[in-house]
Amino acid sequence: MESIRPRTIAAFLDDVSSGEPTPGGGSVAALSGSLACSLGLMVCAIGLAKGDNPVLESLRVRLHPLRERFIDLVDEDAAAFAAVMVAYRLPRGGPVRAAAVGAALAGAAEAPLETALRSVELLDLLLELVPLGTRQSTSDVGVAAILAKASLDGALLNVDTNLAYMKDRDLIARLASRRDDLRAGGAKRAEEVLAHVRERL
């Protein structure tokens, strides 16, 4: 798959709509995170246009590289899944294929785990942002939180998919523990953000 950065939105949507396995759900989850960051940046810009605010400026500075990381994860997730497909095409029955598949599946789980981690980080920033933006932009923070939660949930669903095919029980347990922590922490934080958004509307 061509990198997402030079592509138009319509071209990327065409790629997702095609019969090719990538970009798939993991890439779309990461894209959701980048959209959520963009909304957060918009809320910061609107607030800063009304006057200097060091906290808003700090949030803007932290949101921008996070958005760039999500964009990179769109490509990284697709590349990780492509590596799984390559491993499965190796000749059956040999130790080389089994090791390659195991390593590829582990890599394919790491990419969405990173997306989930960044989604929780984003929700933390959005919680800070709710009371700082203009009241009129409060709903935009809410939409950002919903997209960040979708990024989290979508990424972790892809982790589940990869874990289902892995054989290394110790590795599965370690990855599942990270998944569970991110799921619980992210769900709680998303609820907090949306609760504050509704109070301010």
C-alpha cells in the first residue's frame, strides 16, 4: 500500500473499499486517532485566537506530534499485516514458516497496541482541553473523544485477532495484559471526557 501521507482522502477510502486486506481496520483505527487530534488542534486554535493561554498552547504543542504519530501508524499497521501475509505464504511444515508467522503476528499485535496506547494518551489531553476551549467548540472535543475511543476499541479488536492465531502462551499473556490495561484505562477516561463535555454544553 502506498503511504497515506501523499494520498487524498478519496484515494485512501478507495483503498479501504477494495478487496485488498490492507489498509484494514487497524489502519482505519489509527486514522480515527489522527482525526481526533485534528479536532483537538482546531479547538486549541479557536481558543488561542481569542488570546494567549499557556495551557492551551501546551496542549496544541502536544497534540500535533501525536497526530503525526497516528498518521504513521496507519502505514505501520498495514505493513505489519502485510508481513503476516508474507509469512503465511512460506512453505508449510517447516520450522522457518512457524517462526516467521509467530514473529509476524507479534509485530502485527504491536502496531495496534501502539495505536491504543496513543489513543489513551489522546483522551488524557482531551480531558484537559474540555474546560479550556470556547463553549461553542465543546461538542468538537466530544466528537474527538468519541473518535479517540473508536481508535482505541478498533485497535484492541485487531490485537484480539492477532492473539487468536499466536502459539506462544507467555507472549500471549503479556500482550493480553497490556491490552486489558489499555482497554480499562481508555474506557474510563473516555467516559470522563464525555461527562465533562455534556456538563458544559
